[in-house]
Amino acid sequence: MIPLTEQYFGIKVLYEVCLRAKTAMEFGDRHIEADEPVLYFDNVAMSMLSEGNKAIFARGGWLN
């Protein structure tokens, strides 16, 4: 069981990333072939945040 206050954080950094076209396409007035590089990045940081929650119901109490 995960406590209510427990959170998960994650980060991954990628260096020298190249995005390539999967299929041939037109981009404005430029024709891009399949597997041609489209974008270059020096580094890319990806992050993730997730939190574990569980509903708790109050039952009973004074004069109940």
C-alpha cells in the first residue's frame, strides 16, 4: 500500500537528439523524404510526476 503523501518524480536527459521523418511529406514549400533528419536538439529533458492516492471515508464521530 502506498501512503497518501508518497510521490514519484523522474527526469531523463537525452543529448544530441535527431528527429527523422517516418514518411515522405511536404513541409511548406520543402519536400522531406522518409528517414531524412527534420529537427536536431543539443539536449532534451523529459520529466514525469505521479502521485499515489487512496480515498478515505470518515464514518462515525460524536453523536453519530
